[in-house]
Amino acid sequence: MEFAELIKTTKLENVILHRPFCEPIECALCITSHQLLVSSRKNDGDELWLLHSIVDAVERKATPTGGSITLKCKDFQIIQLDIRGQDEFNNVANSIDCLSNLDDPRLLYPFYYPCNFEIVEDGWFAFQIEKEFSKIMMYSDAWRISYVNKNFTICPSYPEAVIVPKSINDETIIGIAAFRCLGRFPVLSYLHKSNKAAIMRSGQPMVGTSSKRCKEDEKLINTVLGSQKRGYIIETRTQNLAQLARSKGGGFEPEVHYPLWRRVHKPIDRHSSLLDSLSKLIELCNETSSSMDKFLSRLESCGWLSHIKDVLMCACLVAQCIDQEEASVLVHGSEGMDSTLQVCSLAQVILDQDCRTVHGFEALIEREWLQSGHPFATRCKHGAYTIPSSRTREQSPIFLVFLDCVYQIYHQFPCSFEFNEKFLIMLFEHAYASPFGTFLENCVKQRKSLEISKKTVSLWSYINRPDKICEYLNPAYEPNSAVIWPSVAPQSIVLWEAMYLRWSIPQGFRHEIYNAISDLKDYEKEMKSKAAKLRTQLLQLAIANR
């Protein structure tokens, strides 16, 4: 396909641009294969670059002399273009509509992005499983790296290398994969340093109505327990849904075959209900004229904060089992690609100081989301503005819910994170539309088949440069090795203003706050340095006067 076939009007003058917090300006519009450029003819440098892939919905309002095109974006921004001339109006609208809905990933911008910066560290090789495993080996020798999934023959959505119990051989794992949904057999997600308790994740067991049994699966699960008396299976579906899954071949671990494991149901919503909830939230946040009572009522009825609370509660339960009860945990829902990853990731943020650093959090995203088969291309295909009739059950803001939960913890422990909320917002934006290849496709197998690591640039290569990462550092950060326990009380769960209100309420005050904190921290360092020098001088004087 030639991009020129989709672009009927490449350049257009006298376009009126409307965007948040700016006066309408007369601009020139240029449509390229991957971007929309709108630039002012009066003010140099006043321009807007927009990836076509960030556009979620294109709305048209025709007039006798042309019309208005409203671009509703996946980052929640709304942009309006007033265009003169019926033909130009239709050409521009049709072009953006087509270019924002390309299905072939090879036609997306990451495959055409010209890297204009020096790569200090190649992000495609920054988070190898061998590096993560070397940390585990420092305090436990009960695990190993298995390459049983070489060429993705056992589980298409898993990476080729996974960490499993050392005592379980590859033949046993092959048998277990046949018993678990989509071949997603139990793998290690996290090992707690202090007590060796483990978090494992998997797909549901395929027990069906006949209560099928897999002794290899039982052996692996019980091996994880070690000297521990009991473990917990955290089920992210309701008991009714888990029971219903048996009629479709799925189900849950029968207590009779897993007597040392206690099953706990902590239901988490996913898929279309989440996207509906997000759409209602964004609609509410865009209405700045609502009364207080109406705003609070609609905020509650949209259900978004309830979703956040449910995920946080489940993650806290997992962390509690690991840290306080010293019991290992297996987490799964149905496929183990969505709520399972949310819970396992958040539990690590709570438990592990390293996951609250920039590098550690990037490693968490890489191993628990990108390498673990969260289907980013499917889940993030559409956002809050897509009309309900165009949505599918598979499109859902699972990753955004995770980032929102991390923000809730950050909000309660603002000095325990090396990164700031701008870092989380940046990850959200790149998950939905990006010039980099990191979040393309649904799993490692698909990325490998498209040679994404060879043909595109990694997001980590871009943001980890010294001159770039400074934007995302928290000036109030103080390393905290303790487990941090967020409150999940209703009054503790807050609306993430910098994410959902940034296009309706100016956020400049946040930059002023960050700058003020940064200045205070610099001043504190300067005073500490002066104090240290004065102590040295006093000591020298005391010695000289003896």
C-alpha cells in the first residue's frame, strides 16, 4: 500500500486550530504518512505535531463553506480544525481517519522513525532475563532458567526463557503447559529476599466439568512451598465466573488435589466494562461547568475509582501473604494476561524498593508486561473516545489501570519513588501511540517475527539518556527499603488530576512545585556540605588547642 493513496490533500492553508488552553490560531496544515503538522504563519515555533496513531476518533461537522473536524485522541486531548472548502474538508477528514486506523504494524511510525540521538544504552538488551536471574541467585539456588519455550513451541505468549523451580525438568513443564490455559504454565514473577516466599503467575487450569487432574502441575506448585506450611492461590475472578469457566473447559485448582493451597477470590473487572468506565470518567472530566454535587455523583457512578481500589486491594493481599505470612502465592484469572499482571506487578512495587526506582520500574514493565504477553496492540487499539459500537471486548485500558494504581501508591508515599508522575503519564502515552517499537504487538513472538528490535528504536534507549531522564526524576526521592503499605480506604483513593484533568485544568502549578522542591533539595545539600566543612574545622581547632 502507498501512503499517497490515502492522502488526497497534503497541504492546506487558512486552517483554524482550536486546542486546550490556547486561543484559536490560523495555521497551515500538512499531512504526512504518519503525522499531522499544524503550524502558525504568524508565530514562528507555534506548531502542533500529532501522530496519526494517537487519534482515537474523527468527528465531522460539515457547513456550506467547509466544516470542522474534531480529533479526539487516545491521550484524552481534543483538537478542532476548521477548514474552508467542502472537498478539502472531506479529504483531510478521510485521510486522518484512514491513517489513524492502519492494521499492519509494519506501516506504523516506529518502522519509519529516524533516530536522531546517540544511543548510550540499547534498550532492547537492557533487561535480559539472565540479569534478573543473577539477582535471584544471590539469595536462593532453588530456581533455574528454562528454555523449554524455545521458538515459542510450548506457549506462544510467553518469552523463550522463563524462571521455574530448579527441581522441575522441562519434560514436566511440557505436560503442565498442556494443562494450563493457552499453555501459560506457572512461572516465577517475584522472590522475596527476606523469606524466599515466591509470587508465581499462570493461566487457569483446564480442569473442565470432568475435574481433570495434572500430577505434574501439582508437583510444581507444591515444590514452590518448600518448608512453608501453606500457600495461597489468588483468583482474580468471582467464584461464580471461575465455576462457570469449568463448563468451557477451564476452572480452578480443586482443593482435593491442592490441599496445601488456600484459594481466595478477589474479583477484578477487565475488558469492555473498564473501557466504558473510562469513557464516562473522561466525559465527566471534560465538562468543566458541572456543580460539585453532580461531579461527585458522576465520579462515583462511572466506577473508575472502584476499579482502582479492587486492583490495589488484591495486590495488597498478595503482598501481605508474601511479607507478613511468609507464604508463597500463585496468581491467575483466566488467561493470565491482564489482571494477573496488574496484581503481580503492583505487589512488587509494594514489596521491593528496586521496583520504585526508574531502572527497576522499567525492568518491571519489561518482564511483567512486555515479555509476559500482555496484548498491548489489542488492548490499546482504541481509547475512551471510541464509540461503543466500534469497540470490541478485547479493547481495555488494563495498563492504564495499573499505572493509576502505581500513582495511588506514589501519592501516599511521595518520597519513596525515584520517578515522578510525569514518568507514568509518558508510559501511558507511548503504550497507545509512539515513535518507538517497545509497545508494538501483543507478545515477544510477534515482535521477534517482525524483527522489531532490529528495525525500530527502543523507548528505553530514548528516555534513559542523561539529558532526558532528568525530566522524570522525583526531586523529593529518598530511598526507602521498607515494604510500603498503601491505604485502600475509599477516602484514600483519589482522582489522578495530572492524567485525567490535564486538558481541562492548567497543570503549570505542578512544574512550579517540582522546581521549588528541587531548589530546596539543592539548598539542603549545600547546607549539609557547609555543615560538614564546619565540623571538620571545629575538629581541627580542637586538636590544635590540646
